[in-house]
Amino acid sequence: MATSFKYHEGKFGLLFITLDVGSFTCIATNLWGRWEITKLKTGYGNPGYFYDDDEKNPHCRIIW
């Protein structure tokens, strides 16, 4: 199940969860290109991307 799909600062981000394997985040600069897939260390029920765009500390957090 894909819980979040975002485009931010030239990157696509996809979060998804499975019932038996866990939660994953995927990042790509080209929608049709290669995706970097990372298994998250903990499972999340319904995660989503949150971008904090302040000038001092821009970052992306996964919230649930």
C-alpha cells in the first residue's frame, strides 16, 4: 500500500508499507529511472512525508 507519494526539490519520494515485510521509502530523481529503496527500521501504520522548508534547516521527516 502506497501511503505517500511526493515531489520535492527535484526528487520523487514514495513511502509504502506491507503487512508482512515492513515499511519502505523510495527516492528517485527520474520517475522512470532507478529508485533507491530503503527498508525503514520500524514499521509505521500510515506514514507520510513532511517537508520543513525553513532556510536554516531544510529536511524531510517521515510522520505517522
